[in-house]
Amino acid sequence: MSSMSVVGTQRGIEIAARVEQFVREVVIPYESDPRRTSHGPEDALVDELRAKAREVGLLTPHIGADGSHLTQLETAAVLKRSGLSPLGPLALNTAAPDEGNMYLLGKIGTPQQQARFLAPLIAGTARSAFFMTEPSAEGGAGSDPSMLQTTAGRDGDSWVIHGRKAFITGAAGARTGIVMARTGSAEAVKATMFLVELPHPAVRIERILDTIDSSMPGGHAVVCLDGLRVPHDHVLGEVDEGFRYAQVRLSPARLSHCMRWHGAATRANEIATAYACRRKSFGKLLIDHEGVGFMLAENLMDLQQAELMIDWCASILDSGSLGTLESSMTKASVSDALFRVADRCVQVMGGTGVSGDTIVEQVFREIRAFRIYDGPTEVHKWSIAKAIKRQTLAATPGER
């Protein structure tokens, strides 16, 4: 069993234990399934795994039957264990982007929108996509959302959306989309979120990108929105408030990524440790060579520190704060720490570590991508530095 701690209520402890057992006993054997492709697992595989989770009452374990959400601390315990296999979050319906989209719809969706768009996501019968990032070659929005170029204009009781999006995770095969489009003037950059039923003839997937990660169904797509007409009652929240709602989604979504990939790094470390305790070289076990033993010791330290950061940020969000600064600190720190762990695991295992014989090489690839997704480390550090400057100058107004 894993060495991850559980902080929180008895409810969280019990769900986390059941999730871990399910992932280890049911999900992990599927890691050799040929339906896992370079653009993510096929939907048939996901559906099969979700049916098994549904049978034992573990589908979407972070959301209760009454629609209530676990606390962030409880969610951390559950999602870390769902991440013990790259297939775990998909099987349990705790994966991105669905988990973040469920959170956002639960917070700001109308009852009608929740019945139409949220309920199928919670039931695990539909996937979703979040359409925000745009092609960089065209000067579109990436880490800087103010560069948003996709536009939406009012036309009677509808909105018409034009633009191109890139790196849209899971767009292929999604049934629900949340589209971020510009609705303000050139002088006042504002955005609005729109709910879209997919597939839609005005939402054209141009290509699926080849990326180093391969854990998410549908991969990452470049998408053209060509005269997409959306009824006004599909506006998510209020018009022109899209950037504010993005912050509601992004802080917990960043943290959820940290939770899931912490589980994956923990599993990679388990595999590397077992390898080092079996494999002999130069007359002794690998772990008895100081260089190898020290790498595994450093892994434990990084994993523990990352877990403490995750739980600390979760407690901030549970207090009611948006946690923008804290989630940036956690995302930057944890993604870098987990990458160090994954990198050492590959190094400890040598040739086996770069092969597909275990999931270690996939975890390495996935966490390398995670250092960019949901904001590169450097952008988060820049954001933290701006907060430091702002807080310092506000505290010492006469010392400039």
C-alpha cells in the first residue's frame, strides 16, 4: 500500500481507502491494454473501467449522491489515490478536464444547465472540454488570457462565436464544451463563458496534436469555431464575467492536477524502489549503492513536501478563499518536485526506466507536460513575485 497520509474526516479516509484498493486491484491490470493510444485511452476502455467503478459505488467519489462536493482536503486524499495509475482518474471520473468543469458547473450553473450539462458528467456517461487556449502562432491566448481572440457577438436571442482554439483536451469525443470568448470592446477586454452541446457542425476539429503525454481520451486538439451559434440561456454565469469565473475554476483545478500526479509519482517511486531492492550490480543491490539510495531518499522527501503543500493549499480553499496565490505556489512547487521524483525513478531503473515495461516512463512524460499545463512554472513564479511586490509596497507606502 502507499505511504501517502490522509488528512481530514473519517468520510475522506474511508473513501480514499476504497479508491486505493480499487485502483490497485482493478485498474492497474488494464495498464497493458492495447486500447491505450498515443492520443489517450479509447472511450471503450474508459467506459469499461467506469462500469466497474459504478458497480462498486466509486464512480465520481468526490461528489455525493446529493450533489455535494467533498472538502478540498478530503478530495486531496481521494484524488491522490485515484492517480496511482494513469488510468485511475478516468476509471473513477476524477480526471481533467471533467473534474474542473464539474466543479465550475456546480458553482455557477443554473439548475437547468446543471440538469442538462452537469448531470451526465457526474454520471460518467459524457466527457467535456474547456475551450480557452488559442494558437500561439496567431497571437492567441495562452498563459495570458487577456490575449483572447475568439469573439462572441449577440444576435437576437443567441450568440455567434468565431475563433480558433488549441490544446483543447478531450475535444474529440466530448459531449459538452465550455467556450471562453471575448465579449468586451477593444479597449475593455472582457470574456464570457458559453456552454455548447457537442459534437456540433460549427465546432470543427482540425487536428489532434502529437504531444509527449498520453493519458487523456481524445488527446489535445486544434479546433475551429466557425459561426458557432449558442442560445443565450447557455451563457454560463453572467456576460463579461468569464475571467472571474476562470479563477473560480483554475485554483482548485491546478490543485487537483497536483493531487492526481502526486499519486502517479508515488506509484513510480514504488516501482523504482522495488527494482532497486531486487536488481544487483557490481556485487550488491542497487539500493546499497549510495548514488541510488540517495535518489530514493530524495524522492521520499520531495513526495512528503509536495503532499504537505497540497494539503496546505486545500485547507486555504476550504476556508473560502479563492487561493489564487497559494495555488500558484503549490502548482509551481509540486509540479517541479514531482518531476524530480519521476526523473530519478527513470534514472534508477536505467534502460528499463525508459521502456514501456512499466508505467514509469509514462509518468515521467505526463509530469513533464504538467509543468506547462495549467500555467508554466515560470508564469506562476512571476505571478507570485507580483503579489510580493504589491503586498510589500502596500505595507510600506512611504519607502519607495
